Amino acid sequence: MVALAGASAVTACSGDPPKTAGDYCQTISANLDRLNAPAIADTTAIESTAELYRSITSIAPLAVQEEWRTMTSTVEAAAAVDPNDPASVQSVTDMARQSQHAASAISDYTTRICGVTIVTPTTTTIAAPPES
């Protein structure tokens, strides 16, 4: 009982707002268009998408928080990719493929809990720039 009370006190004093499904669902619903068609045409757009993912990660319920971290890391890596460096492109492509399970878990959870669907992205590769 004392341990439970101590844990409650630590949680109450942590300063972090509680992560609730209601807050998560509200944020997802408000940004559903951006989530289903993320802007990834240039580095500024990718950074904006990464910021959205970071904000969702910060409020995501524990059931999908790690998956949101995975997706955020992938988008951040895409923002930093050097399209002229085949190794950099391959690294991000590999990350995108490896994050498919996280994307599916997020989509399934969000559909079940929030009643809205985040489309699971297909894995694509980053095209190398055309040779001059």
C-alpha cells in the first residue's frame, strides 16, 4: 500500500500531463489529413511532418508510444538524408521498411480506440537525383 501511494505521489509530481486516449484521439482527428498525406516533398515539409510526429509521440498512450517513437525517428532520418549519398538513401529506406510494423500497430490501435483510420504508408525508396 505504501509503495502504491509513493508511486502515485511520484506520478502526480512528475509535471508530465497524463497521456489519455481522449487527447490522443483529438490530436489524431485534428491532424488526420496531414497524417494520411504527409508533406515530404522537401526538407522543410519533412521537418514539419517530423514536428507533428514528435508532438503526437509526446501525448501517445503507452500502447503505441514506442511505435510513434519509431515512426518519428524514421521521418527525422528522412529529413536528414543526403540524396546524393547512396548509403544515406539506403539507410533511410531500410528504416522505412523496418518501421512498417510500427505503422501498422499505430493504424490498428487508432482505428480501434479513436474510430478513425491512419493509412498505413507503403514503403518507398528515395530517388537519387538525376545525373547531369
